[in-house]
Amino acid sequence: MTDSQVTDAGALEARAMDVSALEARALEARALEARALEARALEDGVMKDGVMAAEAVEAGAGTEGREAPDGARGARGRVLAVLIPSTGGLLFGYGTGGIAGVLPLIGEQYGLSAWTQGVVVSAALLGAALTAPVSGRLTDRFGRRPVIAAAAAAFAAGTAVSAAAGGPAALVLGRFLVGLALGAISFAVPLYIAEIAPPARRGALVTLNQLMITIGLLLAYAVSYALQSDGAWRLMLAAGLAPALVLLVGMAGVPESPSWLESAGHRARARAAAAALGLPPAPERPAAAGPQGGGPQGGGPQGDGRRGGGAGFREALAEAGPRRVALGLGIAVLVHLTGLNTAIYYAPTILAASGLTPSGGVLGAVLVGVCNVAATVVTIALLDRGGRRPLMLGGLAAMAAAAAGIAATQWSGGHAGTTALLLCGFIVAGAVGPAPVFWVFAAEIYPRRARGALMSLATAAHWAADFVVAATFLPLVKALSLGGAFALYGAVTLAAALGLARWMPETKGISLDDTRAEPVRV
């Protein structure tokens, strides 16, 4: 073969390789286009026929490269990935509401003062306030899924200690352990759901966690009423073991958050987890110029894969800005300064003080719980349609009116039926407005790398305010009367509504990666 023939053969081979490369690029482009179309269809709620064009592997399982599930299996996976973590909301509701029916029984059995009863109720809230500040770092370092599972185990342990308590001190210890779990659950579950939800459905899916909280409260009231005549307060508490075990076992079968995997540097696993959840892959992010203090090399996605890409508190504060941080903390505290959770924790006590018998007070609390669940179902439909801001402001205004009505009823001599209806209205307004909106809004307002640290800070403030308000409610009623306490709550709620009318932006439908572009009102 001559030199010219060799040259011609080489040229032909090179052209063939170029053609093959072009064909490969074309095939890859068509695959990416099909994948994007499928992701958009899934986000709109339409499942295309056929097999999802992606690798499917459960994030955090330590293996990669399995075939993706078909449409039906993928849909089931997405449903389970929301429903199982939402069981944490059930724990939250039962763990906080279960004490409402127990309190009158142990108060009579042990002769507890108003302050001691407040300590029993608020011990869980103190534990939650201590856990919340570190929850962001834990979820950023180890992932959302392991933290939720560990919290479920801690809840089960605390519930067992509470149910077996031989006196008030052991009961307070058990409640404190339950609170440590609730602090992590209240942070990690809404964050996980927000990160796996499409923007158009995020509000509804995160509010599903709030619905589970209200169902947990209703179950706690119902169990308390069923066992009230027997005085079986230990069984009331022990019933909380069932949802804790469901959550602990169930978390082994759901994927890790693709957003966290991307931030931790596990890009292949992040793409696989996104495909398994029917989500588009996270966009590639450029490497940072150097290491970030307190975080992995390169910042976020360029980390070494051993720890998450979340920013430390100092970096997070700088990235989010003072006004955004102040807004998140302010809403976290104001939700509890309205007195919403005291109405939930002490519903039987409030109704009994209005003239009902102790068992009648618990039954009234069951009816309040039913109203709470119904209102939350309505909220799921409204949150992504009406937006976060209108529900927050409208809910606060309605709460202020209901609190004023309770105060007026008590000052005019008190009527148990009227008080029960107004208390139901107060809790329903909170279930439509501040309670669900806070968790959605807190996940949306912060930049991605700052989200873990700042959400944990907001959650800590949230629980600290809850602890203070719950611990002081009975002494406040003793000092001001029930009417005076609700008059104070109504005034604070009205002031909160007026302040947020100026400062709170709308975040409905905004991508979690784009939320920081939304300006805060001044």
C-alpha cells in the first residue's frame, strides 16, 4: 500500500469516527430532550407511557447503575418518598398533642402545680429547641434521610421512658427525649419534602406534612378520650411508638434528596435519585475558586462527597442577607406568640375551665382536632393557588378576631359552647395560615447553600418561642384570667399581621434555586 493510500485510508477512518461522534452526540441530544419532556410531563402531573429514560438507583443505597423503574413504579416511588417522611408529621402531632389528655390525669395523680404542669408540657419543646440549631449541620453533613431515621429512633426511646415513668421527674425526662427527636423531625421532614417536590406542587406537598401533624393531634385527642375513663395515661403515651417504628423502618426505602446529593458532590447519585423521583436533574454548577470555610473543598457540589455542601452560619448569614434572615426568624417566633400551640396543648384544660367536665373537655378537643384536619385539607388546595402571603395574612387576621371573641366571652361570664366554637375557629385559622405557611416559606426564602443552617436557626427560634409560651400559659391564665391571656394573644397576632403585610414577599411557584432573587419588601 502506497503512502497516498495510507493517507486516504486514515482520512476515511477519521471521517468515519467524526460521523460516529456526531451520531452519538445526536443520540445523546435526543435522549436528553426526551428526558426533559418526560420531566416536564411528570411535573405537570402527566405520566408518559413507556420506560423512564434514566438510571434508577436509590440515593444513599451505595449502588449505582440500576435500570430506572417504569411509569407505575416510578409514580409509586414518588408517592412513598412523600408519604413515609410525612409520618414524621404524625409523630410531631401525637408527640405534642398527646400530653393534652395526659395532663389532667397526672395533675390529679401527682398533685402538680400550674408551673409543674407547664414544665411537663414544655419539656419536649425545650428538647426540640436544643436540637434544632444543630439539625441543619447534621442534615448537611449526613443527609436528610439518616437524620429523619435517627430522630424516629429517639422518639421511640423517649416515648418508652415517658410511658414507663414512675413520677413527674421521669416523665419530664422522657418528654425531653421526645423533644430532641421532634426538633430534628420538624426541621428535616419539611426540608426533605420541599427538595423532592416540583415547584408547582411544593406548597401542597409540604403542607401534607402539616396535615399529618393535625391527624397526629386528632389521634392523640381521640386516644385520650377513649382511655380517659380508665385513667390509662401510660397507654395514651405508649401509642406513639407505632408511628415512630413505621417512620424508622420506612425511611430505609426512600431515596435521599437529590438536592443534598448534588451539594455533597454525589452527582451521579443525584441524577439517579432525581430520575427515580421523576425530577429533572440538577443543573451543573461551576467549581468555586477555593475551599469554603467549614465546608468541603470547592463549595457545594464540588465537595469531596464525605460531607454536605451547606454553608456554615457565618457564610449563610452573609449569603442570605440580614433582612431575609430577620424575616425568617420573625415569622418563626410570631407563629407561637399568637398562642396557637397553647390552644392545642391545653385545649381540654381551656374547655374544662369554660365549664365543661374533664371528659367533656377532651371530647371538645376531639371536635377541635376534626376542624383542624379539615382546615388543613383545604389549605393543601389553596397554598399553591392563593399563595403563601394571602393565607398567612388572612389566617392571622382571623386568629386575632377569634382570640378577641374568646376574651369577650370569658369576660362576659363565659359560655362553654361559645368558647369551644371560637377556640375551633382560632385553631382553624392557624391551620390555614401561619402553621403551614411558615414551614413552606422557610424552605423557600433562603439560598440553597444557606438553607440548612438558616432553617435550623429559624426552627430553633420557632421551638424556643413555643417553649416559652407553653411554659407560661397556665401562670399567665392565673395572673390575667383566660380572657386576659387570649386578649394578649389577639393583640400580638394583629400586630404580626400588620408587620408581615409590609415585609413578607410571595414565594409561590419559585424554584428553590431561584428563590433568593425574590426581593424582601422594605
